[in-house]
Amino acid sequence: MEASDETWDSGMACMRLGSGAPLVLLPGLSSDHRAPKGFDRKAQLGAMAPYAARREVWWVNRPAGLAAGTTIADLARAYATALRARFDVPVDVMGTSTGGSIALQLAADYPDVVRRLVLISSAHRLGPGRRVQRDAAAEVRAGRPRRAMAGLAAATAAHGWSRRLLWVAGWLLEPAMRGRGHDGHSYDDMLIVIDAEDRFDLSDRLADIRCPVLVVGGDRDGFYSPDLFAKTADGVANGQLALYPGVGHVGVVRIRQLPGDVLDFLDP
């Protein structure tokens, strides 16, 4: 199965895999707006593959060149414009982490765009992750991006030993991530997204979301909490919760039963 690369409006980098009804994936926080390369691309395509057996899966990154003060609502508006231009019917959307924040805002503000919504390791606001991301942003602004990436990576783990391992991995891999930046070394867009998510809280809008929503999380998530996942699922009009035990922020996508749970929800 071959993937194809495209660029949508506003410089939104995309990858397409499979065939069938569209499923649009909004990825989590990244160092830049480009399509993934190398190992990152292989990992993203590997995560898309189980869904591509039944769906035309679109991985769509955020717009390029974000203005200071951009909000999650602004990002949702950009996705709504792009999805309306690409598809003439509501589509299924799956957002991971920060992508889930944008996807939830998308469903609240543009109900004509989203048929069903899946949130992976995401909720109506950040929990402990707000402090993690603030600290990372402060490290970048202080000229210590390796410490920033190490801290973000460590928070995605479920256990002490894996947190230490991922801290080291984040430190070592940061130069490669920085090299993908839109000008070769800048994290400006990432900092704007972190600031936007820091202000994001859709608590008062959950009841406005009428489409079916599946919230998927791990009970050892370092950015959210089981309580936040449950409140999101309970707060929308038609929500379901799948909480996996012993799993951290990124471990959810490695759960073998996840694709089946998601596809059963999308095509009941």
C-alpha cells in the first residue's frame, strides 16, 4: 500500500493512505508543520495502516506560518476550511493529543464538517500536561531546546524507567527535530501552538457537540487524567470512553485492540 503526499490550503502538509470513506487524522504537537520524514514518517504510516485497510486515511498537519496569538479555534477554522474544500460531506475525524484539542473545537464550531469524532490521548483541556508544555516552552525560549524535548518526551511515558529512557531519547534526538523546522532551526510555530493549547478549555462547549465521540486514553497519561477523559466523554451529547489500564500518553496508539475499537465505533 503506497502513501501519497499532498499540500492542502494554507500549507497544510498531508499524507494519504488506503481507500474507502475518508478518515482525517490530526496529529499531536510537533516541531514544525511539515510532513514527517525518515523514522517519523515510517511510524506515522505504521499507525495509519490498520485504518487504511478499510478507509482512505488522511494525515493532515497544521497550517504553516502561524501568527502570534493563534488560538485552537483559529486552527480549527483552518481545518474546517480545508475539509470543506476537499470533501462535500461530513467526514470522520481522529485527533491525537494536541490534534484532539483541535478536533474537539472543530466539532463544536463546525458540526457540518465532522460526522464522528475520535479523541486519542486528548480531552476538553490539558491536565498535568499544561505544566509540562509550559516548562518546555520556557526551556526553548531560554535557548535550551534539548531540555525542552527531553521533558516532553519523558511525560509521554507510563512508568519511571520508561520516563528516564525517553528523557534521554528526547535529548539525543532534538537536533534532528530542530533540523525539520521551517527555517532550519526555529520552534516558533510549535511555541504558538503550545500557547494556544495552554489557553484551551472547552468545558462550557461540550454539550454543543452533537456528533458521536469516542474518547480513548490511558490511565497513566502524563498530560491528562482518567477524570478528564471521563468528563469529556460524559459532557458531549453522545460520548463513549475507552480507558486502557497501565498505559501512558503515547502507549495508547500501540494497543493492539485500538484500531478495532476505533473502526467499530466509526462503522457500528
